[in-house]
Amino acid sequence: MNQAAPQNMPSSAKLIQLMGTVSLVCGLLIVSTHQATLAPIRANQETIMRQTVAELLPGANKQITYGVDGSGNLTVLQGVDAPGPKLFAGYDASGKLIGVVLEGADRGYADVIRAMYSYSLEKQAIIGFKVTELKETPGLGDKIVTDPKFLANFKELDASLKNRIVTVKSGTKKNKWEIDAISGATISSRAVGRLIDKSAKEMIPIIQRNRQRIEGGN
Amino acid sequence: MNESSLGAIFLDSLLINNFVLSVFLGICPFIGVSNKFETAWRMGVSVIFVILVSSVLAFGTNLLLINFHAEYLRIITYIVIIASTVQLVEMFIKKTSPALFRALGIYLPLITTNCAVLGVALFQTARNYSFAQSVVFALGSSMGFTLALVIMAIIRERLELSDIPGTAKGTALVLMIAGTLSLAFMGFAGMGGGG
Amino acid sequence: MSAPSLTPEIVLHTSPHLHSARSVGVIMRNVVYAMLPICLYGVYNFGISVVALLVVSTLSCVLTEHMFCRAAGRPSSIKDSSVIITGILLGLTLPPGFPLWMAAVGGFVAVGLGKMLFGGLGFNVFNPALVGRAFLQAAFPTAITTYTPALANGRFAEFIPTTLTFPFAQPPVITEWIARVRIDAFSGATPLTALKFDKIGTGLTPLFWGNVAGSAGETSVILILLGGLYLVARNFMDWRITAAMLLSAFVLSGVFHLSNPAAYPHPLFMLFSGGLMLGAVFMATDMVGSPVTPLGVWIYGGVMGALTILIRLLGGLPEGVMYAILIGNAVSPMIDNLTQPRVYGTQRKTGARA
Amino acid sequence: MGLLSIFGGGKRLHRGVHVPEFKEQTSQLPIRRMPFPPSMIIPLSQHAGAPAVSIVREGQEVVRGEPIAKANGFVSVPMHAPATGRIERIALAPSARGELSPAIYLKPWPSASQEILYGAPQDIEHMTPEEIVKAVQETGVVGLGGAAFPTHVKMKVPEGKKIEVVMVNGCECEPYLTTDHRVMVEQPDEVLHGARIAMKAVGAQRIVIGVEDNKPDAIENLRKAAVPYPYISVEPVPAQYPQGAEKMLIHVLLGREVPSGGLPSDVGVSVFNVATLAQIGDLLPRHQGLIERVVTFAGPALKKPGNYMAALGTPLRFALEQAGCTEEAAGVILGGPMMGPAISSLDVPLTKGVTGVLVLTQKELASRNGDILPCIRCGACVDVCPLHLNPSRMGMLARKERYEEMETDFHLMDCFECGCCSYVCPSHIPLVQHFRVAKQMNRERKARERAKSNA
Amino acid sequence: MAHAHGNAPSPSESMEAFLNGLWKQNPVFVQVLGMCPTLAVTNSARNAAAMGLATIFVLVCSNTLISLVRKLVQKQVRIATYILIIATFVTMVDYIIKAVSVDVYKALGPFIALIVVNCIILGRAEAFASKNSVGKSILDGLGMGLGFAIALFCLGGVREILGAGTLFGVSLFGPNFQPWVLFLLPSGGFFTLAGWLLIFTWWKERKKRMAEAQQ
């Protein structure tokens, strides 16, 4: 590079300086936005979670979120954005445990279906169910969200774990641990059965083991 | 961690949730570069290459970001990574295979604004894919992009010999064909899934 | 005796001066004839609803083509009868009680989107009838999977309730109606659905004759085969595509069956059930959407047969023929380009650039 | 495409079409002589190559068989007087293609005999190949199968090539035509003699005669005549159009493929038409010139169809009167219906390349007059194309005037316009015509480019 | 052209810069740019509107900032700077949406982040903001952004009305309406956009024909 650089050719230092300034401004903007929105975002997520839990456990006005670690021990969590499996325990005004809300996921027709369901320790049954994430075919697979007949399955679904929770063909439900499928949305209905079965098998023993702690609310 | 098997991820990103036909990523090059098979094929190959490299880089970067609790810089770092990957790939190809470089021509720099590349990086992060899963996902989705692009290019070459009504010529017809292809690809839904 | 004076405009044609009798109109009309027995059987099987369905789908297709031609300011092309085939095929692939207004929509989409926007006969990429059906499948997934029993009581006296649904309204639920008219324990499922979701098999004999639930015209294997044989005998159909498609479907489902007879049905069941036979004989062989090269047609059929089985056995849907053929149509230009025959006396294939 | 064709095997043409033959009208009728017309027109260009140069003047009297024009170079042949009479004038005359070309007008003496008086015997047994080639040129014989390519040029083996086989083409696959058929039935010895002369000229070791199996009498007669010659074999081949195309015949009989743009000599073969060889076998020993040939007159509009030995130069109008042309005639075709050109004037003469004259009625012509529809990609044309071309795609390219692509990517120049694709096309697309136009356009474009680069 | 007038553009010129994007050079219907978000997030009017607003925000902000620094930025690092600036605003809008509504955030998913590679934004930065005054750049951003948003709304509206029988979640035809599910699916996005393009072309052709007929 012996030749004199053309006049309009700025030095590298100047370029770096410019880029540095721009990056600085950009970084400032991003960080300040991030800081400003941190609280509302967390609040939003918590509100949604609270609403969902309240919906699945009617009458629950106090909630505790537990995190579950690898060996099945519980820790009380403050926020909802910690990774790993979680339990949401709901208590009535008198502090009595109504039930526990659990999460499950399994592959449906188009993509993974995520859902939450509530478990009553007393009844050893599932007493509520809500889909939280769904990309199934509108008008067909998404009936698992809206179909009242399907949702009626979860008023009291036996989860004593003596029998596998399973989805059966539409109109042939005979036992309390069976889920009556929606005709025309068999795959999505089955995914629901599987996601509950899988999650229940994993989490309910943990709940039972820690029953006293959960009931005590600490 | 995401539990999906590698095979399911590959099938899903290649056919079921094809980037172009069902996720709507990379539509601009899909419409713009699909009028000749030759160019479409070259574009496709370069995209596969760039997506693979940038996916690997993005995976590493994301680990760093999480480590430093700087997730808010994700978008900005990813786009920088992609822009530099394209540059690097361009230089690399220029050095190692000038013939390929000439063949790819202007398509390489164009890839920077191909949202499929950024899409792969963002999706793999959002879905918590492991390294192997990320690579398979990048491979599947970029091949899916190329597949759609090449099919469309050959159909369009054929349509050059047809008497398309004037009103339908151009983008509208491409979109119509894409819509029909998307309908046809719906047949793959549910494959590799719960069954 | 003197030689006549010749009128120049007649003689100025160039060679060849002979022409085979096989013209587009003749081919298309004969395909319609070959489909008539299937239509009649559909009517016998499911009653007057099928008459209405076929009439509406065909009329809708014909009117759409006529309209588009008028709008483009060129002579109507309905004379070549190809649009009638589209209409009948569309009707045959729909459930017997499919709401008529939806069938009309299907006809419009089939011909408008699947054919006329590409420039009409010969230029379309996809089989128009299947474009229409795929559209309907995606638009009205419930209606198109609502099947009614074959040989129901009083099928010639009343329409299936869903048939006469008011335009743009939802079809009524017909569970009770089915309970009233059924003559055997009908579960509302086609043999394929019954197998996929409930693991209930159906015997090969009823499938062969066709008195099972299913789309209006795809149930009778024997009539479809006879129609195909007629067309093959008269050289109006490319038997190679049908053969390749059925063969690959048979072999692939056979491999599945042998690997796990409990999970996967007998290959003959796969051939006889659903729309595979109708698709392989009347839709996959649609000349416009298939390759022209001798090797290409075999690959094309093979791809479609394999895809059908893969979608049926591994995918989320009970039936995959429609999607398999549409994908076949989409890749057919590619197959065509890849299988150009070697030109006599050269090492190079046509289409290959120097 | 029949079911059996996938099993291949056997000597047969797998492509091509089964055209109705219509040969029964004339195939059993012996060759008859046609009387001299009151006036004859002998075009100087009846063959491929440079036109002959007239060596007579107006008013000169000539004897039947006497040379009246000399060859202009090697790829050219002389002309001989078809009848004894007087040269009226040397002027332009209409030709079958429609344009005017120079011709000699000859008025035969009213009492002229059809006996040939001109010529002298020559000893061909002791001729060298070069001498044979020269002698053949002097007879003025050209390919009588329709191509009218000077036969002596074919007999001259190109530098560096070696010919092993003389192939005799007795297929005559065009419908209606029975010229070659009658020649083989009636003149088997002349055919074999000509073939042996050709074999000697090109230095081949054997002779293969290919005859379509719909002419059993021809095969029988040829076989009988070939008994003394162990190196001659008569091979029946299944009747299929265009079996008579030389590339096809070579492929079916010898399993060799003539390279694209090449000649049969590239695979060691020389191909001659039976009628050509019969003329050589007949004329060469007597050193005479070609002045007449067998022409099939056929078609539903003729009352006296048949094979006529007609003097070259006989105007078509006179010939048709002789054959009993009726008022129903709606089109006249020179040659076969698949490749022959239709003519618009009856004032053109019979020339060396005319194998037949077809007079068709409205009914036959109507069969191909359907509406032209878009290609429905049925693939029939691809299935029948004997050269494995893709007429469907080329037709579509031609519609969009992408002629150059047709040549560079789809081997347009290999097409020999047999007409199979047009024959089977259910959409009535005039494919062959498209290809002719495309070839012409490409030729013109190349000429323009050459002119430009030279300028 | 802008420099001739200095930094204070005449009202008519500003208006033109604004209307240009809205109609004559509509990014979606005329320039066929930014197809990915156009198709991906328009299965409901609400999502379409949210995406439109987000894009307007990013477009206006980035146009403003880029126009401000246009004289400082050297040619060599031009694109890099622009991308940095755009990515910044996209990150901001990402967090803001997350803070405002989780539902919308979930529905739009990664497509908010993908605004970065929306060619409209980089295109305007390069073609307009880097050459024009701040005022005009803001107007241009607003016009283009609105044009984009309107196009999104045209698609989202049609898709929601046909696909669900509702608009912004409000039922339009009563419970008996048969929704055309197809329009909520990806293929419906392709078909709807193709339909709009067909209508536009047809209308333009008609106008041309009528103008020719008048002459």
C-alpha cells in the first residue's frame, strides 16, 4: 500500500471509531429498552400463569410455584421463567390445598401441543385441562380447545396411575381413566391423552412424595 | 432441551413445515430467483451452505450470550453473524473454487437478506435444540428451501411455453402455484409424529 | 375424361396427409364413457345425493371454463370435453353427502385456479380436479371427512341431509340420520379411516365390489378397473403410469406388511381401499400433468404409488392419493427433464445443454 | 405402445407408427406401360446436387435414350431423352415445390416407339470400382426411393471409411405405394445384379436385403433369385412406418446406430433402394440412361390405379388422365402420404424422384383437418419418434419461436420429417411443419450471422 | 434532488414522499417486497395490524436515525451500520410487544425478529433515508410503513373473515357460517395474496385499456 489512498478513502481507525460509536448508541438503546420492559414482561407472564391456574383450580386465590430438580425435590420459585419442570399449587382462602397444576407436551398433528391440567390429590383425579400452545388444523384439530364434549372428559379423569390414561375412539369411553376422542380429530385427541399420561406418570409420584410440604404451603 | 428425534426434525423441516411453503421464510428469493432452473439450483446450494455455517456459529454464539446473560443482543449478533458468514463463504469459495464463485455470482451477497437464514438461527434457539438437532434442522430446512425453489423453477420453465393469461402472469401465478404446492405438501402432515 | 381442377386451399397442406383417428375430443369423450359405470354405481350405492353432486360439480366446472373463456375474449373451449372429465372426477372423489354449494366452489376452484389461470387445456401443471379437491379438503375439513353408509335405506327417496345445506352455512350433524338409515353397524368411517384410527379391517370382497362407505365414485375397484381396461384397449390411456403406481404401492405396502403384519395391512387392502384405484386409473394418467418420456412415466407412477403408501401408513391422514398425485404433478416437469431419451445416433440426451 | 413392446428383442422397429397400408389397391397389379404424352417436360434439376447442363438446342431432334444434358460436377447426373422427338424449347417450368426451374420441353414423334435404341453393351465384370462409379453417373441414376440423391456419389466410398455391407432397402413403408414391391416381384434378378455391382463398387463383403413382411411374394422371389449367391441374405422385417428410413433399417437389421449428422458409411454400410439397383442392374450392362421409372398411381379418386412404367417428363395431368382420375379428387400428392408434398398444379412432370402419385378425396384429407388444440402432453409423439426426439417439447418451443433452443438442446436437425408425430398427435398440431419452419429459420439466422461476421 | 431545497421540503414534496409508499410504490402490491411477514402473520386482522405497527415503528425510527447520521457514515461501512441500527430497533420492538401483550407476541413469534431482514426497511434506508433530510425520511418511512400495514391488513382481514367468519375476533355472520379453514392455512396466504395481485393487475389493465380507448 505504497500508493497514496484516494482522498475519500477514510482510515481504518476512523471507520472503527464510527462503528464503535454506532454500536454504543445501539447498545444503549437496546439495554435501556430491555431494562424498561423487564418488569412488565415478567408481570405479564405471571398474570397469565395466575389466570391459567385460577381457571384450572376454581377458588384458588393463593398460589405457590415449585420447581422440580433432577432428583425430584421441590424448591419454591419466585418468577415463572425459570427453566425445568414446575408445579403450581393452588390454595383457597383458608389456605387449604385445592390442587396442583401441571404442564405436559406431546406431538400432535401439525406440531407440538402444550397443555396444562390440574390434579386433585384428594380425588386422585385430573379435574381441569387447558391447551396453552397449539398449531393444529383450525376447525379440526383445534376442537380439543373448544369442544365441550371433549373437555367434559377432564371433569374427573382417574389419575390414580393404576391404569394408563388413554384416548379411546369417539363414543366408546367406558372407564374413568379413558378419554373420549373427538371424531375427525383423532390424532390431536390422542396427543392430549399421551401428554397427560406421560406428565402424570412423572409428576404425580413426586407430588405424592412431597404431599405434606405442598399441603403445608412452604 | 427439546426431545424431538433427529429424523423427525429433519422430516419436519424438509417437508411438513417446509420453510417456503408453510413457514413463509425465504419467500423473496423464492419468487425472485425461481424463473430458471440453473439459477435456482445455484441459489439453493449456496443457501444450504450458508445456513449450515451460520447455524453452527449461531449455536455457539447463543451459548456465549446465555453465559453472559445478554440475550437481548441476540438479534443483533445473529444478523452480524449471518452477514459475516456470507462474506466469509464468499471469500472462501473465491479462493478455493473460482469456477463455483463465478457460477454463484450475485446470489451469495443476496443471501444476507434471505430471512430463511436468520429464521433457522432464531428457530433453533427458540426451540432449545441441541447442537446435533440444530445442524439437522439447518440441513433439513435449507434443503426444503432448495427443494421448493427447484420445483418451482422447473414448473416456471415449463410455463414459459404456455399461454398464461396476461392478468395472471408474474408473481400472482407463482403465488398460486406455491399455494397449490403448499396444499399438496399438507399431505406430509403428521409424518414422523405421534401417529 | 379430364383431370379435375384442384382447389389450392385444400391441397396446400404439408405432409403428413394422413392422421390417426385419435383426437383430443375422442380421447376425452371416451374417458367420460369409461367413468359412466362408476357414476351409476355411485348412484346405486349412495342414492340420489350422488346424482345431485355429480351434476353440480360438472356444471360448475363447465360454467367456470365457459366464463373464463368469455372473459378472456376467446372461443369457449368446453367443446373438447376435458372439463367434463374434471367435473365428474371431482364429484367422484367427494363424499356422497357433500354439501352441493361446496361442490360448486370446488368446481370453480378446480377449473379457475387449476386450469384456466394457466391458460387452459394443456398448460395446467396440476390435475384440476385434484386442485379443487385439495382446496375443499383444506377449506372444509369436517364436511369432506363426513361419510355416509353405502346402501342406506331410502337412499333413492331422500337426499342425505348434508347435501342440501344452505350456501355458506355449516352442514348439519348427521349422526342421528345415519342411525336411522343404516342397515348395519356403520361407524361413519371409510375402510381406511377405520383401519388407521381404530384398527378395524375391512374384507377384500366388499372393497372389490364397492359396497362400502367412501367417496361417491372411488369404492368399486372392479368398475374402475374395467373402465381403465376399456381405455387401455382403445389406446386412450397410458397404462404404464397406472401399472407403475399400483406396483410401487403394492411392493412398498408389502414390505411394510411383511415387516409387521399386525400394524400394517395386507397390500391388497391398500390397493383396493380409498381412492388409490380411481386415482391411479383416472387421475394419475391425466396426460397434461404427467411426463412424456417413456422412462419418466414409470418413475412418475412409482413416486406417486410410494408417496400414497407413505402418507397412509406414516402420515397423519388416512388417505394420501390426492396429495401423492399433486406432488407427482409438481415434480413431473423435473422427471421429464431428467429422463429425456437418448437421441438416436448421439450420446447426448435432449434438453441437456452443451 | 403395445404391452409386448416392453419385452423388446427380435428384429423390429420399436418406435414409429402402424399406418393403414392401403396397398392392396395396387400391390397385385403388374407394371403396365404408360403411353407417351403429346409433350414432355424434363427439368434439369431432378436430383439432389447441381442441376444438369443442357447439351441440346431448341429444334434439335433426339433419339430415345440419347443424352440431352450433362452432369455439372461430381454431385450431379446427366439427363437422357425419354422419347424420340424434337426439342421444343428450353425454358422455365413449374416444379412440384411450386417454384419455376429450367427444363427441356420435348415433343415426341406421334409414332415414337418405346423401344430403346441408344446405348452399347459394356463389360462390367472387369471394371474397377472407380470405373463403375463413373459408369453409374453416366446412366443418370439417382435414388429412386424418393430422395433422388445421385447413386454414384453413394457408391464412392469416402476417404478413410470402409464399407462392409451393402444394404438393399425394400421396405417401402409409406402407405399406398407399391412401386418397390412390384419391382422386387417382377425384376428380382435386376435387383440382385445391381446390388452386386454396388457391392463391387464399394468393396463390401455381403448384401443384406431388408423387405417388410407384408410383401411375402417379393421376399420369395428375391430369395429364389439369391440362391446362387451365398453372400446375399433376404431379411423380412415387421411392417412398421418408417421402417424404410435408412437409419432405421440399419438399426433393425444390423443393430448399428448411424451417428447424429453422420452417414451410413460411418458404420460401414451403404444403403440403396431396390428400384435404384434394378435400374442399375438393367442399364449399366447396356450403358443406357435412366429415362423411365415405375410410378404407383393410387388413391380412391382413381379408376385405373396401378403401377405404370412412365417416361420421365410425363406431365401429371396426362398421367392422371391415363389412370382415370375422377371428379372426387381433392388433393394430389407426389410420393407417399406421410412425407410426400401436396402439389397445387397438375402441369408438373414426373421426375426421377417420384415414387407415386396419390389422388385423395375430401374424406381422407378431412381426417387431419380437426381444430388445432394445445399440446396435452399425451406423449404419443415421443413414443413414436423413431429418432427418440421430443416432438412435444419442440412443438411447444416452436410456438414460442424459440427455434435456436430446439436445435441446440433438442436435436432438431436430426429430424428427417417422417411425420409420425403429426400423424399421432391428437391435438392436430402440425409438428412437422413447425420443424420445417424452425430449420429454415435457423438456417437463415446462421446465414445472417455468417454474413455479419464476414462483413 | 432533496439538496436543492435544503432541509425544508415543500409541502407537496413531503406529501409525495408519503403517498408514494402508500399507493404508487406500495411495497407489497407494487414492489412485491417483504413477502415473508406479509404471508406469515396475516391469518388474523389483529396479528396483521400488530405486525404493521411494529414495522412502521422500525421503519420510521431507522429512517430517522439513518438520515441523521447519513453525512457521517462512510460508504464502506454503510450497510453494516444500517443493519446495526435496524437490528437495534427490531430488538426494541420485540421487547415492547412482549411487554404489551403476550398473546400477540406468541402469535407473531420469530417474525418480529425477522423484521430485520425485511427488505423494505433496508431498501428504504439505502434508497431514501441515506439521501434525504430527516423530515422527508420520516414521512417516507410513515408512508411506506402505512402502505405495508394496509397491505397486511387487506390480507389479514380477508383471511380472517373467510377463514373464521370474524374480524378482530368479532363474529360477522353468526354461528351458522361455515368457515373456510383453508384461508388460515399457509396455502390460504398464498392464494389470498395472489388474489389481491390479480385484482390489482386486472384493474390496472382495465384502466390502461380505458385510457387507450379514450385516446
